[in-house]
Amino acid sequence: KELIALIDKPIGTIDYQRKKFEDKRVMKRKAEIEAIYKELVSEDLEDYIPLERIYGSKWTNATTTTKSIREEIAGVATKTRNEIAVLRAMNSEAVEHALNLYMNNHNLATAVKYINNYEQQKAEILRQQEERERQRTEMARQAEIERIRREERERIREEERIREAERRSVAEEIKKVDEAAAAPLASKESLRVVYTVVATPVELEEIEMALTSLGVYFERKDV
């Protein structure tokens, strides 16, 4: 036991020193990693690829080179920047929300699909709005056509009413006679009639002379 104790003591000291050296090496590597991250990842990308998210499990291994860590971080930064550019280039109102999705899951396909779905829904909504507007315009056009037709029918009816009123007025005027002048020539059997005569002035003069000779009261009303 005494011999084992004599052997274990220096071994323990060596293990302690080796662990202390390894801890120091790991701390130095972590500092290098943070410096590389700040160098290669711009401020606008930090929310998308925080260091703790992309931290490699083997980066602190002694066998992992600083060059490989730099290449890995640079690759992630370039890929992320390019995919963000792809989303922004889609020029959609949904880009910001898609970027938030991408920030959470780093899945470009999911973010692109979200924008495409949004644009499809937006296009459908616009189509429906345009269809409703077209129908509204068509209804307004039809209503205007019907209004014009209705007004035209009313105008025609009014003209017919006026013509009919004028016709009746003319007819009543034609049937009127000077009762006082007609009385001496009238009897109980006398009738009141209206003739329409088409004749020359000479013929009319002869007709009127004949009526006078017959003792018939008449009034001439030129039309």
C-alpha cells in the first residue's frame, strides 16, 4: 500500500497538471472561436445564426483545426446570407414573417412555401374582389339601362297622353257650334254631325252655297 501510494501521488499530480493544461487549451480555443464568429458573422446575421446555435461539438477538440472552424462558420454565414437574399428578392408583403420563420428553423423551403401560399391567397382574394366589383359594375350598368328604358317608356306614354288629349280637344272643338246662330235653322229632329271634306276652294265654295240654299246651319273649320 505504501508503494502504491508513492506511485499514485505523482500520477495524480500529472493528471491534475494535464487537466489544468487541457482546460486552459479549451478556454483559449473558445476565445478563438468567439473571435472568428465576430469576424465572419455580421451584426445583421447574429439573430439568425447565434453562436450557440451553430457551435460545433468537436470545435474544442485538439484534433480540430482553427482553419476548419473558420471554414465552417464562414460557410454557415454565407449560406444564411444567400438564403435571406432569396427571401427578400421575392418582393412580398409576407417576407418579414417568412424571415422570422427562417430565423427559427433555418428551413428555406418552408419560408419560401409560406410566401408562395400567402401570394396565392392574396391573388385569390384580389380575384374575388375584382369579380365582386365586376358584378357590381354590371348590376349598376343594367340598372342604368333599365332606368333609361323606364324613362323612355314613360316619355312615350306621356307623349301618347298628350296627343290623345290634343286629339280629344280638337274633336271637342270641331263639334262645337254657335248655338245662338244655329238655333233659327234647327229643329227637334236636327242632328249635329261632322264631315271631313277634301276639296278645292272652288268646290268648297259650291258646297257651302248648296248647304246655305238648303237652309242648313254649318260652320267651316279648316284643319
